[in-house]
Amino acid sequence: MNNSFGIIINRLVYGFIFAFLYQIVIGIATSLLSIPLTGNIQDLISGVEQIGTSQGPWLVAWWITSTIIITIMALLIIRYKKYLSPYKGEPYIEVPPKITIFTAIIIGASISFLFFLLDSVIGLIASTGTQTDVSAIYQAALVGNFTPLAVSILFSIIAGFIIVGVASKASAVKQITRDFGLQDIPNMMRIRNPTKTQKTTLSDTVGQRPGALIHVGEKKVDKAIINLIEYDGDNINEIHDATFDECLDSKHKPNVSWVNVIGIHDPNIIKTFGDNFGIHALHQSNIMNTELRPSVEISDDYIMIILKMPHYVVETGKLELEQVSIILAEHYLVTFQEIEDDFFNGIRKRLRDNTGTIRKRKSDYLAYSIIDAIVDSYFLVLEKIGDVTENLEEELMQNPSAETMQTIQTLKRRMIALRKAMWPGREIINALERDSSTLISETTRPYLRDVYNHTIQVTDSIEGLRDVIGGMLDTYLSSVSNRMNEVMKTLTIIASIFIPITFIAGIYGTNFSYVPELAWEGSYFVMLGAMGIIATTMIAYFKKKRWM
């Protein structure tokens, strides 16, 4: 069978089966509600127009119900189409085994709206009053009028294409509507068109020349932003969204300049800064590679430091590690960030208010302050994870669930990521403190030693939390095992009580000569009621004990 012809035959079968079943559903609903129904979005329109009458709410409720029915019927037909298709050469269409109600409404509403358009178009072609039910087709064919038959075939073919077209997108709709909330709205375009926001990985740099400017990681800002702060002991000048010429002019001034670039995805900006500030081509490439290990590169003209700054969201438990690249020169400091959110506001406030000695010192002290803020950010993240860990320990002792296990595994991955980000920091700061570079003054080295002690403390805290979280897994397994033993013990007691009773009833039955309940007319219903009460009580007890 020709492929195109076979597909049309398949669509005719799908559309005919769907239309036949759905006409039965509409007939039953029309009979029950005593309301004329169309079976498409026209029911919703009529319901909204008649919302003040008694029929209006029923029409709206029927449309919502019908969208779910449409979805179920369409997905079932597509899922089992291999049993319905006359032509077997058509590829399989994957349908998700489970979808949410919101997904069902979207799919059903799409099919309902397309059927409404189809009815409208066919209504323009077919003559008024043309009916396409089986009886009308048969009666018209007897007198040589095959218009109802042609309309029915055409409708079924197009309906088949609509069903397959919409149902084949069920996976994409399910992905968009999975755990749908306000926080997911920015991700809808990313899911719908993944080619524009596809994350670049290290594998994309294989075979490229050394120093190729390829952004490795996820693009987190739409447009790069440059902020500039110039200061000395007496004056400070802060420019938001500065131009490159303003940054280049600040490079030659005797005061200290802090250029902060937010957004590292644009190779033109990185190359412009790199070439004019004397940054090596390999270092420019490293700035755009967010999957690199934290490191330090010390040269005669500048020092390049790459660190990871954590961001932890308590509500979602999500941990993001932002790469911060620092270029330290004699009179200026250039930092490259992935996002605008950071822990540097305290430094900016100290610069504005001229607090402490930061305005009287050179760029190396500013670099120390930024490194110290990054290291201190780990304490804040570890404190939040510690609070989650304490709550998790209480949950483990009381009533662990499958979600508890998932949280433990997530925390383990978070701690591994923090360890990989923080562990190289000890080497970096130790190298800065011990190196004889003239870019770091002797007055700044004691502060670097203090930061080094902080990194050791952070590392110890990470290791301690890793051990605690690792022990939670054993605690979870023990709690689940103990809970299972408790359940089995209770059920065993219940079974032990009823086994001898059942044994006696099995031998003698209830065939005694005098059973008072047999003469009572309501005894049968009392027995059913007692069964229902016992079953309900046991289910309620099991749910209270969280065995179900």
C-alpha cells in the first residue's frame, strides 16, 4: 500500500471511530441534561452567553467535561492505533502514560476548537440541513444522494489528522504544564523553542583552536551590563550601564577602577575587554567557560582568578554555582559575572560610605574584599542547607516518605557540587598569599591568610554536612524497615485473632437450627452495613497510621 494513501486510510479510521464514539457521548449527555449540545467549543460560547440562565452553567460544565473526554478518547486511539490501523507502515507516536488535568484541558480544548472550525468550514460547503448520522447517510444513498456520505468521509479524514496532530504533541504539552506555576512562565519559550537556549557543553569545544571564544554553559542574561566604580581616598564615581570607552578611560587614571561585567555569553564584549586590557587569549576563553575548575593564573601584568559563587533558593532547594572571573591589575580590577545577583553589595556600600580603609587602599585590597565576599557566601548557603538538614532529620525520625529519600539524594548532589567548587579555593588563596607578585602588597597578605582560614572552615563544614547527609540514608533505610516491621506486626496480630474464628466458621458454617437474624427482613442490609463500616474503619486506621 502506498504510504500517503495508507496514512489517509488510517486517518479515516481514527476519525470515524472518534466521531462514532463521541456522537454516542453527546447523545447520552443531551438526553441526561435535556440541553441541545454541539460537542465543540460552541457549547462554551453558548454557556457564557447564557450564564445568567439555568442552562448556562451546565453548558460550561459540560464543555470542561467534554474536553477531558475528548482528550481521553484521542489519546487512547493514538496509543492503541497499531491495533486499529489498516496500514501498518506508519511510525509509532509516543503518548505519555500519565498527564495532568491541566494538560488534558489544553489538548481537549485544542481538539474542540479545531472541530468547531472544521464544522464551520464544512457548513459553508455542504448544503443546509445535511445530516451525517448513519440513518441519514443510508436514506440519502437510497435515492442517489451521496453528499452526506462524502461529507462524513471528509470530516472523518480531517478529524483523524486533527486527532493525530494534537495528540502527538501531548509530550510537549505535558512538559510545559508539568508542575506549572508562575516561576515556569519564562521557561515556556525555552521548552517550545529549545534551539535558541540550548546549553553549550565542553563537547562543543572539541577540535576548536586554543583560545576560541565559545560560551560554555547556559545563557543567563539577555544583554550584558557593565558597571563602573572609580574611587580614591577623597572621591568616588559610580556609573551604571557604562560604555566601553568610559571603562577604557578609567584604566589610565591613577585612582582605582572596578569594572563589573554582567553576562559572559557575548564573545565580542569579552574580546574587546581582553584585547584592550591586555588579557591573554586563553584567559579570555576561560572567562566564557563556566565548567572550568576554579583556578588562579599569575603573570607580570595581571592576576586572573576564577571562583564559584553559590546561590541557594530555599523554596525550591535549587543550588546555582555562578562563575566569577577576577582580573587584578595595578590600578584597576575587572570582574566577569553570569548574573546580576551577587554578594558584593556590602563592598559597594563600604565604597560609597567610605567605611574602613577600602577607599585608601589599592586594587589588591578590593580583590581581597571580593574574594572574601565569595567565600562568606558559602557560609550563608551552608546555613540554609543546615536548616533543611535539621528538618529532614526530624522527618526521618517521625515519618519518612519517598520524598524524604529524594531530598536526601538531592542534598548529597548539592554537597558534592559545593565541595568541588570550594576545595580548589584553598589552593588559590594559598597561592595568592605566598606568591611574590608585586600586584599584591604586603599589607594585604594578612587579609588573604584570614580568607584562607575561612576556606578551611567552609571545607570542614561541607565535609561535616556530607557525613550527616550520608548517615541520613542509613537512617532512612532503618526507619523504613522498622516501620514495615510495625505494619507487619499489627497485621499479623489481626490475622492471628481471625484465623481460629475463621477456622471454626469454616467447619460449622452458620447452618445452625436457630439463627435469629435469618427471620429478620433487614438482616441482609445490616450485614452489608457492618461490612462497609469495618472496611471503612480499617482504611481510616491504616491512613492514620500512614500505611496507605
